[in-house]
Amino acid sequence: MDTSMQDTTLRHHIEELQKRSKAPADVRARMQHETEQLIRSGIAEQSLAVGETAPDFSLPNARGTTTTLSTLLAQGPVVLTFYRGEWCPYCNLTLHAYQRFLPQLQALGANLIAVSPQTPDHSLSTAEKWHLDFEVVSDVGNTVARAYGLVFSLSQELRAIYTKRGNDLAAYNGDDSWELPMAGTFVIAQDGTIRVAFVDADHTHRLEPAAILDALTTLRA
């Protein structure tokens, strides 16, 4: 196994990605302003919290079959992570990091599900590109993300920026809502209780794989 990702935190890799950004200064400033507005809105505090019951769901996965949360919970705890789409480099970096830690996660009896509003074809593209061996499912319309309290709408300014940069969310997601889930990762015990809830309105902030493993170790104990 390549240990380069495991020997360095996900945060470090995200910071390196930010340093390599080629986005114009005005674009970076606008995106930062939009992120700060989303943070100030308090939307992250409205998401599901530790101690609440995780809503069950059934969604199509990248292989064309259905993934059901309760079915996987019958096998063990579940790590549920929401990502924005294959066009998001921060999401790709996070999924790649989680894949690196997947053997350890599975050794603790857990399953991992990654959810995005992308169409199944784009979910398949994500899974194949990053060689993901966990469930990658399609939540078109953000129905499940909405149940977890994660959904927000992009402003007209961000829509214009995304479109200009080739990120046509209507094409990726199969609708013209321009809605996305916040970055959110939940560790769910077998009884459906949320034991870890990491939700951040800043899409560059992600839950470290080590924190997930710590939570699963505690659950197993």
C-alpha cells in the first residue's frame, strides 16, 4: 500500500492543493466571500447532530444496483460522507484519502458510503477515476442530503463562475437547481445513532481519516 497519504494529514494535502490553485485572484476572492456568507448563515448548525437517528435511504450506486443504509448497518457501523461532485478537487482529494484508509476502516467492521447529487454516470466516473472500492451513490435532487440538513443553493455569482470554469452543475446533476450538499461526514452506529457528525460550510474543511478510525475504534470497544 502507498503510505504517502497516510503519513500526512488530509489537511496538509488540501493546503498543498490550495497553493497550486491557478484561479484568478478575483475568482478566489469571490468564492471566499461566498463561503464566509454561508458560514455566517449558520446552516451547518442546522444539520443532523450526534445522538440523532440517521435517516434510512436507498440510492443507486456506481454499479447500477441499489445501496440501502439499513442493509449495511445490519453488517456493522457505516461511515457516510457527502461530497459535491467529481468536478470538485477537494472532494476528489478527500475520497482518495478515504480510499487509502479503507482497509483499516473495514478491519473495524465498517462500511463507507460516498453520496453526491451527481447522476449515476458521473458517480461511476468518480469511482473509476479514483479506483474507489467503497459504495459511491447518486442522490439526484439531494433528497438524502436534504434529510441530513446539508443542502444549500449557489448564488448567481457562483453559478456564473462555475459555468465559466466548465463546472456545469446542471449537466453533472441532471437538474437546474444549482443545489449542493455541504461537506459532511457521519459515523453511524449499528443502531442508526449518529456518533460523529462533521459538517462544515467551508468546503475545504474535511474530516480526517484518523478521526474516523478513532471513532470506529471507540464503537468497537
